[in-house]
Amino acid sequence: MTHQDYRYQQPFPKIGIRPTIDGRRKGVRESLEEQTMRMATSVAELISSELRYADGSPVECVVAETCIGGVAEAAAAATLFSRSNVGVTITVTPCWCYGTETMDMSPSTPTAIWGFNGTERPGAVYLAAVLSAHAQKGIPAFGIYGEDVQDGGDTTIPDDVRDKLLRFSRAGLAAATMKGQAYLSIGSVSMGIAGSIVNDSFFQEYLGMRNEYVDMSELTRRIEEEIYDPEEYERALAWVKDNCNEGPDNNPEHLQSDRKRKDDEWETVVKMTQIVRDLMAGNPKLASLGYEEEAMGHHAIVSGFQGQRQWTDHAPNGDFLESILNSTFDWNGKRAPYLVATENDSLNGVSMLFGSLLTQTAQIFADVRTYWSPDSVKRVTGYQLEGHAAAGILHLINSGSAALDGTGEQSKDGKPVLKPFWDITDEEVQHCLKATSWRPASVEYFRGGGYSADFLTKGGMPVTMTRLNLVKGLGPVLQIAQGYTVDLPEQVHDTLDQRTDPTWPSTWFAPILTGSGAFTSVYEVMNQWGANHGSISYGHIGADLITLASILRIPVNMHNVPEAEIFRPRAWGLFGTSEPEGADYRACHVFGPLYR
């Protein structure tokens, strides 16, 4: 069994397709059976051809064995779905059906309904009726209704319906995938950062996740007692020596370590990387070494490493382990990221998790460090910002823990991108590694030494910055800012970068401004950001994040997503249509956490 097989030994959630039909026999139902079932299989084929799980395999759909015309068949479908690990359901119908008799009554299963827009049979009437039932019973469902009328018997999926089916499926699968998984807290609170005060009620009630905890001394134990795969360690260390370029030491000469200590630190950070991965996902090799308990892991889909200061005042920092695990490759080849939050910021870890599940790509963990106005850049460098950056930029930079995919050295159609691991070429892996310099850590911050990744993200990529925050008395809220990475002239970047810590990775980010709310200016985006960290995903995925947040009942307090792209359960409109943001808050409060 390979490590990746072990990692994914638990099955992924499937999407259940519910072909729902008018239950009246002797003519009505019989005339609709074929069309209804074809709608269901078309949806299943669309989803399986477009979406993949974290291991790269196609998303699986389970179609009910019969059309659902009443409660008995609804119950039979529910039983089938329960046996088949279905975590998301989509109901499809071209006709009138008996609403409360055919609806999916699972309160914690994300549910959508596609009602066919045709004139021959009233699919839209059923859609309205069953969505009303969902609202009345407190089980919000997404309604999908095509804008254009289709002819009877037409089983093609219009583009607008297709977009909503895929958006809902991505978000629904993200919610279903988190359920039953764990957040592993390695250490505790880092430097008083509120996000590293892990709130177990939030994880349990909103995400359906459990919390696992180990002290950072567990790393010391496993290093000293050699509780790691020694063969993999030798292979990993050789890979690091061949592929990880050590950069200049920025420390004052009297604080610089000698070569032996630096080599010792390389050996330690490689072992730390193996150990944190094993803590998260387990490793069957450990059982063969006599460590059966350690081989099990903590079933963690995301983790956080406290590091500062109790660890980093004494031992090499966690920058290398975080950067490598968050990337889509290591010495074992290409694979899905192991998400690790710097400074055990669990809320930014969840933000990373949302982005990773929706895109299957690596996430960039960063401080939202500095707002640079056009006037400030002009004053310091003489350069006038232009293009996407014309209204100002944000400097996203942290202590070397960003995924190496964040270099932007992967490409599609000649443009920089971040890809799922199955699309990345070996050449692109090498480009990412060559674009990264591993700088000896600043001992003023990290007395125990270590290495920080140093790279500059390529400009021109559409990205989305996200942050989850907790507010006493309110609960979780989500922030979303879509924008673009920015290229600056080399001398301008160097001048601005030298004013902070030049040994860390930099991403220059320009959010898209809308002229209202938090997006009246780049300054206001910075001013309204809820914490010191943010997670950056490739692509403008704000609409998917909004859909996911509504499934989990997390309101969104700021975003710059076009209104036409926003897709929430139909019941949200019953809380008001003129102020969608206020309606979102009210709906999330009334319906409450998904797993409460």
C-alpha cells in the first residue's frame, strides 16, 4: 500500500441524483419515465466528466434505481444513498410531482432541485412547490431553473443550468468531504493570535469536523526515537539537496550559523515534514517498524503548527514543512496538498481548506502585511502604479510558509496558473523549485534557525483572497476579495521588499474594486480585513465560496462577486431581496449551523 492509497482509504462522498416524477399511473407517469431518467443520467454524466476528487479520480454519482413518484420510492432512494456514501443530492424533474412526498428530507445533506423549464409539463410549478416545502420545514434547498424555455423531451442541459449544477456540486462536495474529518492542532496558541485559539464548537457545528490535539513535543519524541520511515528520510534528504537551493544568509555575520549547524537544521526540517504528514494522515510503514498507534494518524484533512515561540526559540522553524506540505509535490512526486496552517491559525486553515476543496489546487498562506497606495509607491520608488495595480496594492507576505505553487511557475496557454496536481508537468515542478530560494531563517524571529522559502509570485493571475473570522455573539463570517496578482519592475519590488523581510515569499495583490462597501478602494479592503492572515486561491472562486458558505450557514460580510453569479438556497430570498447581504445574515441566523 502506497502512502497515497493509505491517505485516501476512506471513500469520498458521492452525489445522489433523484429523478422525481408525477406519481399518477395509467398514462401520466408512464409518459415521463424515460425523459425523467435521461435528465438524471445527463446530470450524472456532466458532474463525473467535469469534477474530480482530491486524488484526481472523477466524482461519482449514484442515480436512484427508479423514478421517485411518492414517499416509498423517496425512502428507497434514501436507503440506497445511505449505503452508497452519498453526501450531496440533486433532484431533477420535467414535470409536476408531489412535493412533500418526494422531497429529500435529510436536514444536513446539501440539496438542489432542477425543475425543467418547459411548457408541456409544469416542472417549474413543482420546483416552486417543493422549495416552499423545504423552506417551511427548515431544510433549505437550492433551486435551479433555466432562463430559456426548452422543448418537451429535450434532455440537454442549458449553459446557465450547467453552471449552477456544477457550482452547487463543487460546494456540496466540499461540505460533505469535511464532514467527519479532523483539524489537527499541533501545539496551541501562537503569540496570542486569536485564530489559533481553536474553537471546537465551530468545527463541530458548522463543518461537522472533530478536533485533534498533540503537543509540539511529539515532534521531538519522534525525532529522538526515530519514529519515521528511515528509507524515506534518506530519499527525502537527497531530494532536498538536489532540488532546494539554499539562499544567502541575511542574518548579521555574528549571528550566522556555521555549515555544520545549517546541515543539521536541514536534516531536522526534513524529519519534521515527514512527521507532521504522518501525524495528519498516518503512515503504514510505521506499523512495520513497531509503531502501530502512530501509524494510524489523526484523520486530519487540515492541521496547524504553532511554532512560535515555544518551538522556534529552541528548534528550527516550521516554514519548510509548511511550504512543502502545502505544495502539490515533494520527494514522493506529485500529490494533493497536505494543508498546514502557519502559527496554528485554524481559521485561516479552514479558509485554505475551503479554497482547496473547491479548486483542488494549492493555497497560498500569507500575512495581509501592507497597503501600498499609488502615492506611497511613487514617493519611495519613483514608479507610478498602473494596470490592475493603478489604485494600489497589498503586499501578501509571511515567514516562508506559502506553497511553492504560489510562484506562478505553472502555466496554461502561456499564462501563469496554479493547477491540480494531476495537470502539473515534471518540468513545472522543477520551475517552481528553481524559482524558490531557501533562506536561513532570521534568528531575531527564529532563535532555533530553520529555512524560509523566498519567491516572488508571477503577476497576471486571477486569484481570490479569503478569510474566516469568528465574532462573539454572531459566530463565523467569511470575507472574500477577488483580484489579480501583480508584476512590479524588479527595482521597485526590491525596494519595497527590502523594507520588510526579504527572506520571505511575496505576492503583490490588487483587489477588484466595485465602488461600494469595502471595495470602494484598496485601502478600504485592507482596512476591513478581519485578521492578520489570508488564504489565496487561484481563480475567481468567490461565487463558489458564497455557495459553500450558505450551505454551512456562514454569512459573508464582504465580497466583490458580481450579483448575477451569486447562488444561494432559494429560501434566502424570503429574508429579503433588495439587500442580499442582510438577508444572508438573517437566513444563516434562523436556519443555524448545518450540524447543530
